Amino acid sequence: MTVTKEESGQEGAADNGDMAGDGDAYVPSPRRIERERSKRARARRATSIAALSTLVTAVVLYLVVVSAPGWPRTKETFFNGQYAREALPKVLEGLWLNVRLLLVCGVAVLVLGMLIAIARTLRGPVFFPLRALAAAYTDFFRGLPLIINLMIVVLGVPALRLQGVTVDPVLLGGTALTLTYSAYVAEVFRAGIESVHPSQRAAARSLGLTNRQALRYVVLPQAVRRQVPPLLNDLVSLQKDTGLVSIGGAIDAVRAADIIVGRSLNYTPYIVAGLVFVALTIPMTRFTDWVTARMDRRRAQGGTL
């Protein structure tokens, strides 16, 4: 399409009317209006296609499942409404224990993980034993399966019959979770500390700060800010794994469901417990995604990390 010089001039004047006039209101050009209209139409079309494809996929999966030969028996065993209504109040009551474990263990994991990470990044030969111990700790507990760690702590510690040592499965289970997850979080913190450019520490030292002050006021704030997304991911995993404390007999959401299953031989309570954990995890997962996207946008714009 050919645009005459007069039309081009009129459009340019309309596009820049807010700068050319003295206080005149901005009036978008016809071409800009058409672009915005086309953009909205493409967005609506993409949304419609996504919704249609999702609906078709859901219908296909539903037909595949319900047409399976064993679906009636599976429905009765795993999706029984009567047992779901019976299990939900007890599962929610047990979930309160999982939430408390998440809060307490989450704080303990962050503190212990930070201390281990700092120990691994200490400089100088005098700190070699401390660095070696911290490295051995992270290597051992990152390699040891969490379920085995829980069994050792929850079942092994009471067998020692130590005076003054608790035998409460909740406390022992929380200790095992803290030991395992602090090793993972320590590596996250260490990666963040080592990602800070050495010039930051050197600049802090040149301003008269001691090594401890440089670490506290310059290095650690940047390291923690950069590692927020992976830290939140670890907390999401910790939230799910709090259900493993049930192996010691603690009545959490999983154990409450297990009691009903043992009495009824129907597995619907497990489905209820799983859905409750999913509902508890999704908000934190979405928050993690939002934080990650926000930090990516700030990084792309050259903002502070």
C-alpha cells in the first residue's frame, strides 16, 4: 500500500501530538489503533486455541480412563466419595502437624544451611578443618536418601536409650528433615556467595570493613537475593517431605489417611491426602515462579539483583 507524503505527515503529527502541542491530549494515530486492535485479536485467538486444545486433551484422557476395563473397580477403590468425606476432616487435622514442621524445620534449615555455607567459604589454611567438616557434611547428607535418614534417626536414636534425648517421632523426624535439607540449602547459599564478584569484597575491604563485615553487609545480601528462587524450591520440596515423618508413628496427614486405609482397605484417603498436599504446595510454587520471573525481568533491565 502506498502512503502519500501528506498522509505520512498527518500520521506522524498524530503520533507525536503530545509533544508538538502545548498541553494537547495525546491522540493515537489510526495505524497505532489498528496495531492495538490486531494485537488484542491475536491474544484472543491464542487464548481460544489454548482453551480448546486443553478441553480436547481433557476429554480424550477422560475417555481413555473411563473406558478402561478396570475403571469401575479402580473408581470404587480410589475415588469413593463416602471414604473421601470420612477422611477429609482427619487429614486436615493431621495437616496442621505438617504445617508446623514446615515452619520450624524451614527456619532451622535456612540457619544451619547458611552456617555450613559460610564455613565452606572461609579462607585461610587455619580454617581447613572447618571447611573439610562442612564439605563432608554436605556430601554425606546429600548422598544419603531422606527415607533412610529418617529411619536411622526416628528408629535408631530411641534404640540407644540415651538419657535426656527425646524419643518423640515428631522431633526426631524434624531433626532428620533438617539434617538432609540443610545440606542442599548450604550448597545453594555457597553458590550464591561464590557468584558475588571478588571486586565487591575488595571494595568493601578498601572502605575499611573487616572480612566479617564485608561478608555480612556486602556479600551475603547479594548472595541471598540471587538465590531466592532455588531456596523457595527447596522449601516446596520440604513441605511435601514433611509427610514422611509418619514412618515413626506421628499422626500427620499421611498417617491419618493410612489409619483409615488400614481399617477400610480402601485407598481413597491417600488420594485425599495427596490432593491436600497439592493444594498446599501450588500457592508456594506459583509464588516461586513469580519471584523467578520478576528477578529475570530485573536482570534483563539491568536492575539490582
